[in-house]
Amino acid sequence: MTHVLLVAFLFGTLMFAARAEDKPAPKSVLDFTLKGNDGTDQALSQYKGKVLLLVNVASRCGNTPQYTQLEALYEKYKDKGLVIIGVPANDFGAQEPGSDADIKKFCTDNYKVSFPLLAKVHVVGDEITPLYKFLTVDSPKKGKVTWNFEKFLIAKDGSVADRFAPGTKPDDPKVVKAIETALDAK
């Protein structure tokens, strides 16, 4: 009986390993699916051909007023192909403690945010979401996220085009220039 259990365990392990190997490693941001703020799956592949600005956001941070500039950028460039995506995280100073519904209400009521928000995730640490592991470990702009409102600019093909520190305001000329350059690219 012991041999049968051992064989079954080894077979299951091999089958699991084979399935894990069958799944190709992500090559771009567009290969990821996350939960939206409403709990539905949000495949980032839906944004192929768009320029994305991924921002890990928090409601109780000194950088929270950046929501105003993010919304202004979104309104100005959304018809040209820019999508800003807010990625709530409670990893820095417990500055995003609310539920996904609380976060949505806060953003809508206080900053009139109309760009997409995802469900709360981890952007650092042992529980880091696979998207942020890709952004911070596997991309050319790698490096640990240092605080709330770090910005990743994603090109139309899903590659990481640029990265901006949390204190860099969304309307900073270098951010705007990078967005315009990415929007103008073929």
C-alpha cells in the first residue's frame, strides 16, 4: 500500500510540474489578469494598443492628492489611447486600509476618479501580486516599489517604457513627455 501511495504522490507531483512548465512565462504586462475593483477578472490584454500608466495608490498618503493630476491626465489623453489604472495597495504605512468598495467611494467622492481601479493587492513583500513581481523583478525598469504612487508607463505592446518615483507628480513635464512619446509610437 505504501508503494502505491508513493507512486501516486510522485505521479501527481510530476503532473503538476508539467502543467506549471506548460504555462509560458509572462513576456509583457498584457499577459496578466487581475481582479477589478468590482471583483471581476480584468485581463490587461484588453488594453493592447493602448498606453497604460499603472499607479499603486493609497487613500491616506501624502501623495493622495496626485489623484487630481492622474484624473486630469486621463481626461486629457484617454481619447488618444491612454489608460490610467489605479492599483490600491496597503503595503506602505497602512495607508490603504479600506475595502475595495471603500476605495472606489473615496476616489469617486473626493477626486472624481473615472479611470479603472483594480482590487487591492500587494506590490512588495512575500505576497506581491505577479504583475508587480514582473514589473519589479523581470522588467528593464526593475527595482522594488518604494512607496505609494510609484508609476509604471506601459507601451502599446505591453512593455515597460518608463518608471517614475512616487514623489514625481503625474503632470510633471517628464511624465507628460513620456506619455506623449508612447502615444505617438507606432
